[in-house]
Amino acid sequence: MKTASWIVRNHWASDEIAVLDVHVIRAGIAAGIFPKEADPRTGYRELEELFILWANTGDVSAATLDAVIWSEQAYWSRVQKGL
């Protein structure tokens, strides 16, 4: 499902599609958007809807929220490693 969502989002520039990678799941759990037991293998559609609502609440596209989450997690990972 993740690969199909990625293709649709990037090919058609759709804001109604979320790509639920591990960084998105971790951020969603940390922010209280997703339940602690969130598992995209069994609840992808429900998590996708929550993620899109989260993006809409911030008045940004799902792709933008995804990119910001990825960027922040990459930055903090480098900081923790002392890079």
C-alpha cells in the first residue's frame, strides 16, 4: 500500500494520499495523532486518514508535512550522532 500511495501522490500530486513510512508513524505516535500500537500493515487507510487530517489542520499538504517530518528526524538523528 505504501508504494502505491507514493506513486499516486508523486505522479498526480495528490494531497489526498499519504505515504506512511516509519518516520511518519513515529512522528504521528509522538504527536498523539496515531495510537501507540499503530501498524500500517493492518490499518493503513485509517492511519492515512488521520495523517491527512493532521496536515489539513496545519493547512499544509500531506506531502509537505511528510517532508518536514523527514527533514526534522534526519536532522535530529545527525545531531544525536554528533555529525
